[in-house]
Amino acid sequence: MDAEMATPERMHTPVSAERYDSWSEERCAGIEIVDAMVVVSPSASKRRNRLARILAHALDAAAGPGWNADTDFDVRLQDVPLTNRRPDVIVYRAETIDLTPTRPNTCF
């Protein structure tokens, strides 16, 4: 995360969906947006990352061709106030792979 993103003033300024969508992936890494406010997410441990990868691989294999399982990307829960979460593992419809942002109605 860049230093500008970590400053207290940035963390206390509401973020709109349009503004968030203009940010780079690098800027969005390590944060979630809850009720339009930036929430810094601590880095996961190596064990947690490994378990998420194992689980995603198992779910991907079990889900069949119509579904994908993956890790580490945003799910847009609502636009106003903006709420984006970054779950450890998510299963989503394969045909929505290029739709951004990912929405709950495309997830399992």
C-alpha cells in the first residue's frame, strides 16, 4: 500500500464507487471499503494464503465447468454506500470472469 493511502485523512474520507474504480489495482491491494470508508486489511499469513489456495483449487475442481474458484479480488456488495470486500476464496460463474466489479449475484 502506498504511503498516501495509509494516511489517517484518507481513511476518514468517504469513497464513492466511481472514485474507487479509478484507482489502480496496486492502490486497492490490502484494503476493503466498508460503508464508503477505507479499511486496511492486514496481510494474511503464509499458512492462511496456502489454505486459501488449496481450498480454491479443490472448489474449482469440484464446481464443474460453469463455475470458477479463485482468491484475492474484490466483490462489490453495494454501490451506495460503497462496500467492497476481498474474501479469501470465492466461487463465481465462469461466464462472468471478465465482468468488473464482481457482484454477489454472480457468486455461489
